[in-house]
Amino acid sequence: MAILERNDTGAIARLTLNAPERLNALSDEMLAALQMECDALMTDPNIRVVILSGAGKAFCAGHDLKQMTAKRDDPDGGAAAWKDLFDRCTRFMLTLQKMPQPVIAQVHGIATAAGCQLVASCDLAVAAEGTRFGVNGVNIGLFCSTPMVALSRNMPRKKVFELLTTGEFLDAQQAAEMGLINRVAAPDQLGAATMHLAETIAAKLGTAVKVGKEAFYQQIQMPIEDAYAHSGNVMVQNMLRDDTAEGVAAFLEKRAPNWSQD
């Protein structure tokens, strides 16, 4: 049984974390599988949207604590192995934003610690009613420092700090109100709601979405004047594309666009 499963539906790829007995923890094996599959997806011209979901009763419970604890037997007490783990985790979280395709987290059960970081690192997220989100490491004496990087770029800073220091949970509706997720769905409609969002995006001009996603993450790190200058240049390049000209013409002529791309 593969620890990560991929199933494609047209232009949509679904990656399913498949270690339900460990609540889909981000073990060394899981991180390696995710990195390898996402690296491959980055250059796959047939895929326009990626959905990330979890098998079993939870989306992802964070890092594999048993695996991490075993590193204490290393000569340096685990320092080098833990540094390597967090470096690999960071690389993967950044890969999600560097991918040309929008990545949607389909969340159920719980998303805790690095699992909550995973949700925050995806471009979009849909969660089932009853899902709980938390960065609860402080409850066992381990402050969720790397998860807070992604969370503090999704949610109001004081709320993030409260979660980090209290170890309390957010429910799905609170997570939506705070900006961590986009939509809440009934549990039996979660897959359909996520797929509807994915299909809506996949129907757009792929090159425009790719250019837009890259520009989105570039400009958000810039001072506002630089962000406008950069985004204006991106729009100029976008306007120069033949498919964009066709899209504008189709809108003005009240017809469906005849794009050259599938």
C-alpha cells in the first residue's frame, strides 16, 4: 500500500495521504513521497489543479513524534536529524507555493501542528463541518515555531499567537472566519465541494492562472509601490498573449473563448 496515492481526473490531480493508522503524520517517508510527487507535478502540463486530502479519520496530525523521539539516540542528541527534518518540511511547504497549479487542501477530522501548517501552505482549503485545527505543540512543551510562519501569513497575528500559546483548537467555521480556509462543507459533501472548486479553476486559461499564482506570492512579500510595479508588468506580459486576446474578444463578443490550450 502506497503511503501517498495519486489519482487524476481530467486536469485535476488528487494526492491522498495514506497512512491513516498514524493519522497521516508527516513522517520522513510521507515528506519524501509528497516532495517527489509535487516535483513531478510542477512540470506536468496536463494538470491544472492539485487536491491534497487524507485517508481515514483525519487529514494530518503533524510530524511523526515517535519517529522524531527516536532521533534522541543519535550522538548529538538528535539535533542534526531534527534540523534536516525541518529543512525538508520547509522545502515541501514552499514547493506548494512554487507549483504552477493551485493546490487545494481538502480537510477533515483534524489538522494539527505541521498538519495545520500544511493547510495554511496550500493556496486554498475546503473543510468539513466538525474539523478541528490547532498548533498544539505547546501542550507537550514544543512550540509550533515553523507552523506559525504559514499561519501568521493566513490569519490575524493576535489570533495566531493565541493558538500557539494556549494550544486550543479552532473549529471549521472559526477557521473560515479567520481566513485559514475558504469554505466549509457538510462531511458527506466535502469531496464534491472541493472538486467543484477545483473544476472551476481548471476551466480557466491555464497560463493565466500560472502567471497569476506566481505573481501573487511575489507581490505579497513586497512594499506596496514595488508590488504595484511588479504586478503591472505581469499584466502587460499577460495581455501580450494570444490566448488572452482571444479571451477578451470572446467576452466582448459574448461567446465562449476558443483558446489554443487545452
